[in-house]
Amino acid sequence: MSGKNLQVPSWRMPAGISVSIIVDSQGCWKSAISVLSSDQSVVWGNTVTLPSHTSPALSVEIRASYEADRTLGNGEVIGKLQMSWDELLDHGDEPFDLSFPPVHDVCPSLTLKAAAVHACDDQDSTLSDSLVDSDITRDTDAGHALLAEYISSEAVSHLNDAMQHFQSVLDQCPVGHPDHAAALTNLAFARLTGYIQNHLQDIDTATSLFRESLALRPQGHPDHASSLYNLIRALIWRHSKESTAVCIHESAQLCCKLLPLCPQRTYFYSIGVDGVVGYVIANLPIDASDEGIHLRRNILELCPVGYQLRPGALHQLAQALETRFKKCGNIDDIDETIQLRREAVFLCPEGHSDRGGFLNNLALSLWTRFHNQGKPNDLDEAITLHEESLQLCPVGHESRNFPLDNLGSALVARFNKRGDIDDITRAISLGREALTLCPPGHPGRDPILNNLALALMTRYDKSYVSEDLNEAIDLYRESHLLKRLDDPERHVTLYSLSAALCSRFKHTRKNGDVEEAIQLCQEALASLPSLHPDRSVVYAWLQRAYLSRYRIQHNPTDLSSAMEHFRLSSIHPTEGFPQRIRVAIDWARQAEIYQHESALEAYQMCFELFDSHVMLRSSIFSRREAATAFRGTQSLPVDAASCATRRDNLRQAVELLEQGRGQQWSLASRLRTPLEDLWSANPQLAQRLSELSKHLSHAQGSTGSTDPAAADRAATKYRRLIGQWKAAVAEIRNLRAFSRFLLPPSYEDLQAAARQGPVIILIASQYSCSAIIVPTSGDPHNVPLPSVSLTELNNLKDRFARAIRHASVMGPKVPRNDLIVLLRTVWNEIMLPIVNVLENVLKLNHRSRIWLCPTAAFTFIPLHAAHPFQTKADGSKESCLEDLYVCSYTPTLSALVRSRQMMKKRVTPSFATIGQGQPGAGKGKALLAVDSELELVHKLVPATANRITISGDTATRAGALKLWRRTPGCTLLVMASRILRSLTIHISS
């Protein structure tokens, strides 16, 4: 026997369904209670023998039970049918259907097979006693029937009568009675039904009754799951009417307890549980607290892959993590957000109704990470996703304004990055279309106002069309009027309007604009908690306002305020490193322009932030990408050294120059740092750091995946390893004698480079050009080069390039007059002042060894070849630099120190040479002397060294990279001799 289309008249969620066959008033047969399947069917499979002689007819009833354990009453009637024995036996041996009166327009039915059998008079029948009959049963059954009548008729009298019967049952089942929990539940459900139908205003009583029932059915009780469900249902109905946050939060916690208890493919799971869990997931308010995120993780874990509610659960957790990221700035949160949103998009393939929304969410999260981390791939992917989302919302679609606005914002960001005028033009066009779709009064108008204003401001910053600026200000003001005081995005409109007013002040010099700009930023700061990431942005705009007013009114207080807000913006811990680095660079530049005392602090901040930012990148390629993402960073080391030199702090000048120039090299070498001293001091820490360094090196390779999701996961793993690595390094620095382990070298550390002779650092900065001599001992010496500027050095570099090209085509006996003039300039203006200090101050003996460490434009000038080309009165020639000293070059002081440390080891030295005489894959101008120079170099290398030479077809980028990997820790030296028409690369270790 089986049943189908079994709907309950009261819409209540049954614990199971049973069938009763009543033969006469004295006996009946009742099936077991079976769980209703998701397709509203039940299979009993019983075989029953009924006596036909006791009554000419029989009655068949289908009832819903609300208790899985001990049943209270006979259950709610789904259908009743009376029939004769002949009607029952009129179908032969074939199964047939018994159709019952409709319930909610659907007819329940039973499928069964009946046959006549002849039994002995003394054969036992399978009849039991008649249905249970007692006051409690009669009141319970009457209550169920009246509640079903109320559902169909909405007559409040039926509801009141049903509650009277259920109250009577509760009175007969006091505390301690085995049916007390069931009686509580029946009364609570009737009250909840009245509340849902708006005939009762009291929801608290129903909720309290459900809570009391749940307390009597703890975990492990057969009706524990249904009691959880009933309480959740009451809570979410209250939330739907009153939007009480505590109700939806408690419902979510209860759902986490309910889901593991519910078998799938049951009516209870697919209709009941899915309904309440789906409501909870859709209506959970954003909660970025640790407790809120933990709750959402639990919900997600209970929604396995394939479960229809999983995309919503992914969205809830992603939303909470992204909100926490925006408040606290932990990059792991936004990375996990993106992983979750990628899965949600994957679970909603093309044609899915929710795909557009999930595409948009993923794009916005990628945009958020791009803003924080500056990864161009994130921006490109976000634009691609926004384009797809826009295609899903063609003209006339009710939600078209959202992808229009979001795509426009992403295009503004790409314009700022790449400068393609088509991007900003299209962004403004999309913004105008979106604004047209959201007229005044439309709930989506406000964000479009802000984004269109930003696009117009961006175009104004490039074209200075005043109409763009004025329209942007009007849009920001309208947005400001629409914002409530408690709007979480109000501060964005405040500082955006401030920035626009500041721009207009620069043009009109109306003091009211800048005064309002400062006031708006201060108001924005007051509305933000101390660790909100956007405080950094507000600080940056506030300094801009102060600096703009200083430029017009020259009040020193404004300059000090501007520099202080530069500092606050750059040190704000929850803002991303790219934004803070840009602020610190601007701080250094403005402090230099206005000769403010904070310039040196600004340079130090640049290097610290840059080091942290690049260290988080998980591959050499991404580090290089990060290192070149900021304009003007190449000159920062020399500018910092120049600043320190002008402040007579030569030791710090050497340290800053070394830190800035050596950052990229040191980041690559830190993972392979020598640990010999640490092994002897603390073997456990040395082992731990060594293992972490190996894991980090291996992790670098997996971050270059072309699959964005895989690359994100690998980057997250890398960053966690970096955190462990940093923790290990911090622990090592607590050891005695290891306080500066892997920190930028101090002057005392760097002075080891001058152990065999002074090192001359030549600083070419836009602010000053000078040389610093690091002697074997003692303080460094400054050598001003007042007749040399960066512009003149660049000009000298270009003249050398032209003279060398010209000399390369001249005959061997033709004098190189252009080169002579240039080398004499190098001697008189650069090297002679340095030689004077070496001879007269340091008393350095002639033919001593010196090391030249050129920077910027100095690296392109043959300093060692400086020559006076003068004749003395006695007819002898003036000495040139190479007559006086033995000159060598070093890229940094640290490189020289490391090379000497390597020489101390008893390891066979390696020397690799790369020569290519056919540059440009044979399409460039042939370099005729490459082979002969390779041979010469080969002869000069000691026979004990491991000599490697590649040339010809193997001298390619791939070949050079392979050689580099075979000789870790080596030094790369590129020597170009244009006169000899050759290019040779030497790699030594």
C-alpha cells in the first residue's frame, strides 16, 4: 500500500502519515507512521487480513501525525472514504487507486491491491482495538479539524474553537504529563496560524509555547527536529512582520542545529526546512563580527555542494567577510570573499536566474581588492564580469542601472591606470544612462550620483573643463542631501565633495570652497571608527585641502597640518599598501618642495611600506610588477640620500640609499639567507626558518596559474606562510646578537664593504648631486658637486652615448676628440673633488683600491676613465684616475659585503659568461668582437673556478634564466663595449 498527493489541510508540517481501515465500531487496522517524501508520497508496504463478515462496509482514513514518538490523538484527517467490500474487491489482482476528496485542490489517493481469502474460523485477524477514544483524544482531534476549517474558511470562530480545544488538552496534560510537549505545540501552532492570518496580534505567547516544548524535547528526542523547526518558523514570521534582528539571528543559530538532523528527500526537508533556512539565509543582516562570521561558516558547512541554498550561503559569508575587510583591512578576508563569490558564480551557470547578481558581486569584490592591492588583473577581470552582467540586463531590464553604474566605475579606475580616453568617455556615458533610469525618488539614484560625479572629476583632472567640475559638485551635493546621518557610505560623499570643492578653490581661489572642503573632511573623520580603512583616504584629502590653502595664503600652520595628515594617511594600518605608498611618495615630494622638516621621515615611510607591500607578493614577477606600479619610485633612494645629506646626516644617507636600492635584490635573497650563525645559537629556530623559506620558495611557483581562482588560493597560502616566516624572524630577533637579523643594514654593517678600500657613492638626485665616501673606518665624508645637476648628468650621459657610437665607426688612428672632451668634464666636475678628499682628507695612498658605487645617471658614465688630459709645466702628463687608484665598481655596498662573505667559504667559485653577437634574433646590428672578448675573459678567470660560457643560439633570455637558476646567489654583471662592438654578461659567485 502507498499514498500520493498527501497534503495536510492545515498546512502543518507532519511528522508522518498513517492509514486506518475501520471495519466496525469494535476494531480497525492502523498502519505504522511513515515519513512523507518530498513528492508528497508515502509507501507502507503492509499486508493486512480483514474479516468481511462483521460489517457490510469499511472506512479508510488517511491521517497526519505531528508526533514521531508518542502520538497525541489520532492525528489530523487528510481524507476519509467509505466503501463496500464488493467495491474493494472489484479490481481483481491488479493494484488500483482509491481517490479521496480534494485537499487544497489536489485529490489524495491510496494505491493498493485487494483479494478475497478463505480463512478458518479460528484464524487470528490483524484487527486491533478501535481508534483511541478519550477526552484528550476527542479534544485534540476536534482542534485539528477546526483548525483545518479555519484555514479553508478563515472564520475566526473556528480558530477560537480550535484554540479552546487545544487549551483544554493542555489543561489535561499538565507539566510532567508525557503529552505535555505535544499539547504545547498544538496550541502554539494554532496561535501562530492566527498571527500569520492577521487575526491574532500576539506572537510572543506562541513563541514561548514553542520554546517550552523544545525544552522538553532535547537533542536525541524523536521530535527534537520538528520542535526546532516550529520555533524557527515562529521567529521568522515575527521577523517578517517586525524585522527584529535578534529573531533572525536566533533563527540562524537554530538552523545550524536543525539541518544535520534532517534526512534529505523528505517533505520535511525539501518543503519545511528548505523554506525556513532559505528565508534565514536571504534575510540575515550583514554582521562582520567574529561571531557573525562563525555563524555563517556553520550555515555554509551545512549546505553541501549540490544543495540549492549553497549559493545564498556563500553570498552571506562573503558579504560578512568583505564588510570586515572594509572595516579592518585584513587581506585574507577579501581573498576568501573572492573565492566564495567565484564558487557562487560557478554554481549559477549561464541561464541561471541569479547569475547576473553573483557576477556583479564577484566583480565588486575584485574591484575592492584592486583598490587595496593594486593588482591590474583584478581590475581587468572585474570589467569583464561587469560587461557580462550588463549583457544580462538589456535595454528595458528593470535592473539595468546596476551594471551600467558598476561598469562605469571600473572604467574610471582603468582610465586612471592606463589613460585611455575612451574609458573615461564611456564611463560618463554609462553613468548618464544609469542616472536617467533612476529619476529623483528612485532608491538606486544615490550611488549613481556619486559615481558619475567621480567620472566627471576624473575627466576634469585631465582636461580642466570647468563644466565637468561644476556638474560633479552639483551631483555630490544632491547625493549629500539624500544621505541619512547613519548611512555607512555618507563619509564617501563628504570627502568626495570636499575634493571637488578643493579643486575649484585652486581655480577660483574663493576661500569659502576650501573652508567647506576642510569642514566636510573633518565631519567624515568624525563619522568613522579609528580603524576604518577609509580614514586614510580622508586624511589624504584633508592634507590636500590644507596644502591648497597654504599655497594661496602661506600660513605655516596649514603646511604643518598638511604634512601631519600626510603622515596619518600613510601610517593608517587598515588601508592597503598601494594607497599608503602613493601618499608617502607624495608626502616626500611635497615636503621637498616646501622644504619641510618631515621629508626624511616621509622617505623612510616609503621604504618601509614598499618593503611590506612587495614582501606579500608571491612571485618574482608579481614583485617586479608591484615595484614598477608606482610613478617616481626609481629616484626615491637617491632623493632620500640627498635629503639626508643636505641635513648633514651622512650615515642615514648611506643607509637609506642602500635600503632603497637593495630592496628588490634583498627580497629575493631573504628566503635563502645564510643561517650558519643561527644554527649554532638556536638549531630549532634555524630549522624552522629554513623549512619555511623552502615552502615559500616552492609556493612562488604555484601563484602564476592562469586560473584566477587557483592563483588566489595560492596567493592566500603564500601570504599565510609569509606570516609564519615573519613570526619566526621576530622570534630570532629576540635572541642575543640577532637583534638586526634580516633588517636593512646599519652604517656599521655597510662599512664592511670598505674594508679593502673606500667606497665612493655617487648620488644623482633632482635635488642635489654629490658623492659620499665611506672610509675603512670612521664617519662618511660628503663631497658636494655644485657644478653638476641631474639635468647636466643626463645630458652628459647622452653625449657619451653619441660619442661612443661615433667612435665605433672611426679608424683606430683617428683621435676621439669628443670622448676626450667628455672624459675631461668627468674629471674636472666629478672625480677631481673626490680625489682631493681621498688625497688630502683620507690621506689615501696612490695605487690603493677604491670602489665606485654610481646611482641613476652616474651609472651610464665611465667614471673610472676620468682624465684631465692636461700637460704639466715640465712636459709630463697629469695623472688620470686610473693612474692614481685601482678602480672597481659595485652596484650596492651589500653586494660587495656578500661577495666577500662568499669568498670566505671553501666553495668552488663559479663564473658564468654570456655573449651574444647577433642581438634581436639575428635582426640587429652584429657585434663583431663578442667571441674574442669571451675568449679573453675565459683566460682571465682562474683555472680553479667553475667556468661556464654560453653564446650563439644558446645565449637567449631562456638560456640566461636557466643559467641564473643553476648558480643561485650569484652576482650578475653586464658589460657593454660599444667601441669593441660587443656585449658580454658575466655571472660570478
